[in-house]
Amino acid sequence: MTGDRAGTTRNSLEHAYVGAPVVQAGEIRSVHLHAPVPAAPPTPWQLLPVPATWTDRKAALCEFNEAARACPDYASALVVISGPGGVGKTGLATKWLTDHRGDCPDGQVYAELTGPPGEPAAAVVRRVLRYFLRALGHHPDADDVHELAAWWRSASYGRRLGVLLDNARADQVLALLPGGPGHLVVVTSREPLDALHAHGAFSYDLEPLEPAAAERLMARIAGRDRSRGQRAVLGTIAARCAYLPLALVVAATSASARSAGGLSSLAHTLSHTSTSRLEGTRTVTSVLDQACDGLPDNTARRAYRLLSMVPLTEFDTDVVANACDLTPDQAAAALHRLADARLLEPLGSRPGRNGPSYRFHDEVRPHAQQRATQADSTNAIQGAVRGTGEWLLATFTRAERILTPHHRTLDRTLTRLIPPVNFDQGDGDEQRGARVWVEAHMDDLAQMVREAARRQWHPMVWQLVHAAWPGFHILRLHELSYELHRLGVAAAEACGNRMAQREMLTTGVIALRGLRRFADGLTWAARAFALAREDGERRSEGQATHEMALCAKGQGDQVTAVALLREALEIRQEIRDRRATALTRIILGQIELENGRVTQASDHAGPAHVDLRAAGDRINAGRAALLLAEAYAPPYGPSSARVRDLLDLAEADFRHMGTLSGQARLLRVRGNFAAREDDLEGARGYYTKALALYQTFSAHDADELADLLKTLPDQRASPAL
């Protein structure tokens, strides 16, 4: 923008665009667009509400209160509730933490630690740690359990949180304990966790309800009118339920759904059930039989059975519709009926989910699975699992095309038409909606990949892994990516699909580089290169060569890296893949810049910037613009208009795409430039903003920048007299 004469303004932007509101003004000497630090997430209150029918447990609550009061100031209260399934451990933990919400001003978080079949033990803890960190506004790029645990302790230090670890084992708990004093932590488990005594745990073995309390609970659920004058009947039902809250709740709900005389009829049906606590499983099974048989239609009964066989832990309308071949309205109605019968537990509405979500209680799912094996054919059960898998495949593929349109397109094997999920969350931004959906369903996809591998559904395995690329890339799930890519490579080999093998190997290398396993990455990339050379597939050959170069660079072998990058560049120029050529140029330019050869760096960065912007790849175009700014800074000066324009352009790209790593890197470069011009306060401001971003997703970069801030001289020192 320039002013030709007083009162006249000419607006001009060359080789640039503004992705933000525009203000008309007079002459403006310089403009800086600074991305704001992302807004803090809301305080997490993740516990489910305590039901209005809550009954008794006063003695246990008093003991927990005493244990919390006895906890020293330098520690956090740790309560362990053990007992058989269905005895009410989760309900009691939720009630106590809810009563102490005021003692947890920074929120209360919840995690279910029973992983689905086939999920590695470490994966459960890793998943929960990432979930807890995201709840506090962090987006960790680490995947190592120990690093994530340290990050969680750092993020929670200085806060006062409530933490509920449900269905835990002793070897899971320590990594999930928050850092610092003042927290309230409750752990539930079927077995006493004696190993936690060394950490100051107060252990409580939960018994079934007392008979009078059990009768009151049933009366509250069945309703005053139905319960009036039925004390003897209530006592009989309670005894037949072994006074276990889960059985009592399901039984009372079942009775309340029946016509008049429901309580008496239920008491008669249960009359042959053992009252021994040692046979509590048989008791719960009998009650669940009654509840299932009492469902109002076959659709709900069928959904109850088939959902238990689907390898997911959370169910919404979309999952039920695709697993059970129902319309969305039918699926929503089935979920509602199952929740009303207490056969599913409500989880409430969650981002990226279609309507409320639900889950099975760990005592209920085995019952539903048993009913499925008795009532449903093998084809019906496989159909439910495959229907869910194909829905995930189709929807992840659609999200992949929106979020990473340059990712290589491969075939998809779908046996039916999958209605598209609506990613638009009301703001017209499909990209944002797709990202939220992907983040919400990455665990579902991982569980489905493991199940498909177990069933030897090889095409589904590698296709799901390929479609999940946006999740791996955006969320930096390196450990999960490597685990699933190993399954994907094996599945592609079993199919004899060499293109899929090459793709699984080259994208798997990216996970290995993220884990800093460069030697393994070189091995995978070399395998992909050999396949590509045998098949005469130059695009894959160039990609494999590029990945080998990055692994060599990670090992510190710059000579080999440069040689391989030049080879990749030649291949990519030969096949006229301008975007891929530009990506290789960025790495070459970075190496040239590291070695002080700024002219050569700009020779790579300039064409890369033009080609990536033409391709619409704004994240990598921003990377190229930032590299070009760093290359231009020595000859033209960090505050020159040319450098400022490139920095502003890169910032607009990173902000638009929501890439925190790009925004943090740019702030750091601005800080470097300010320090170079002796503007130490400006440098300190940029570094501090960058540190705030790095702390949410990269502990390594945060530590490095914190050390840099410590070495920065204090410009505010008093001048010498």
C-alpha cells in the first residue's frame, strides 16, 4: 500500500494475498499480522452426573473424606475402590468426586482403562495420557509413554484436579497420576491394588448394598406408585440380585417398564436365582436376560447383540446405523431404548460424534456377546463388524480428501453405498469439521484395523491405514502409526498389492522418523525403493529416495542426505511432479541455509514457494516462505520489506491451516531476527509466545526455547553512568 500524494491512497499487494479482514487506510509503512495464541479450552468436567436415585454409601463417603483430610500438604489424595463387577465402584467414585468439585477448581477428568481386545497395554495408557493432555489444552507431538507421562505431570502441576481412573490395573496407574500436590485421584479395580500402598493409597473394598438401601434404590427407580405396599417383593428382588447395584438398577428399570404387577412378576421370575454373592455373575446374567427380553422391539434386541461384537468402545447413531443396517432414525431409537433399559450407559454428546454416545458396562457386554453367539449367524456378526469397518473406511477417505488432498489416491473396497457424514458443524467449514471427526474416531479406526487383521480382512487393513493419514499427520501419533503401518504392510503383502506395499512402507517411514528410529526408517524406505525400481514406478521411487535422504539426515549423515535428495529431485523433475519437487527443494534449502549458503538456499526456496502456492498446499507454501525469509535476511536485512512480507505471508498460511508447529516456528524466527538487530525485548516477546505454543505440543522444542530465553541478555538493565 502506498500513498502517491496527500489524501490519495493506492492499495497494492504483489505476489501475496490477505486471508483476513481488510481495513482501508492511508499510507502504511509496515504491517505485521500476528497469530494469536489458541484460546484455552474450557475447564474439563468429564464425570457423568450423579443420578437422582443415588442411595446410601454414607459410610464409604465419610471414610474417603477422612482419607483426604489426612493427606499431607505435599501429596495428592489417592483412593482405591476395589470390588466385584456391578458392585457400584464407578458410581461411588463419581459421587465422591462430585461432592468435592469445589476442591478441584481446575476440572475433573475421567478415563476408562479397559482396552478393547487386541489393544496393547501400553497403547491404553498412551491413549489416556493424550486424552488428558488435550483436555488441558495441550497437543502433544510425543508418543512415548514415559515422555507423555512426564508431560502430563508437568501440565497438571500447580493445578488442583479430580482424576477418576476406572477399571485400572496397578501397572497403569503410576503413569497417569498428576504432578504436584492437591489433586483428588480415585482408582477403581476388581482386584485390590496393594502395590499402590507405597504411594499412599487409601484402599476400600466395596461391598454390595445393605438390604434396606437396596430396597430404597429399587423403589426410587420403579417409582412411588409401583412400590407402595411392595416392601416384601422389593426385598425378594433385592436378595435375588445379591444386592449388587448394577443388577438392582437393571431389574428395577425392567420392572418399571412392565404393566401393573411388574415387580411381583419379576420377583417370581428371579425366584430360582442364587442369592450368593459368590454367584453374582449368574445373578447379573439372569437380570440382564429379563431386561433384554423386555425390550419393546426386535430392532433394539438385535442392536444390543450386534453392537457387543463390534470392536469399538463408544457408539453413536452413525455406528449403530452402519453396524445394524438401520436408518439414522431407527438407530437413534434403538440407542434410546437400550439406554432406557440400562443396557447401555450414556456418555453425553462429544465433539465429532453424531448425537449422544453410549458404551457397555463391562459386566453387560459379555452378556450381549453371549446372546449374539446364540441368536445371530456368523454372517450376521461379520456383517455388523464389516459394516462398521466400511463406514469408517469411507468416512476417513472422505476426510482424507478434504484435509490432505495431495495424498496419493488408492483404491477402496466397499461392498455397499455408505451415506456421507456431514462434516459441516454449522459454520460452513468442512475442513474444521473433518478434522474434529478424525480426531474423535482415531481410536475407533485403530481398533477396527486390529480386528480386521485378526479376521484376515487384508484389503480393509491397509486401506484403513492409508485413509487414516490425516490423523497420523495432524495428531502426530507416531507410535500408533508405526503399529498400524506394520499391520498395513503385512496386509498389502498378503493381498499381493505392490502399490499398497510401497505406500505403506513410505508413509510408515514418516512414523519411524517421528520416533527417531532412523535406521529402521532407512530399511523400510529401501524396501519401498526396491519395489518401485522393480515395478518401474518413478513416483514411488522418488518418494522412497526422498525418505531415505531424510533418514540419513536424521542420522547426521549430511553428505549421503544431500546426494539422495539430489537424486530424488532429478526423479521428481523428470516426472514433472512440481509439488513433490518443491518438497525436496525445501529440505535441500534448509541444509544449504544451515551451512551458511544463503544464495543456494534461496535458489531452492524460491521455486518451491511458487510451485507449492500454485498447488494450493498452504502449509508447505508457508514453510517455503519462511525458509525464503531466512535466506533473504542476511543480504537484505531482517527488517527489510521483502523479509517482512514473506514472514507475514507464512504466518497467514499457518494461521489459516491451524498448524501450531508452523506458528511456533515462525515466532521463533521473528525472535531470531529481533535478536540479530539487538531488539532483545522484541526477541524475548516472540520467544515467549513461541514457548507458549511449544508447551502445548512439543516438550523438546519447549525445553530448547526455555534454555534460549535464559541466555538472552536483559536489555532492561540500567545504563552505565
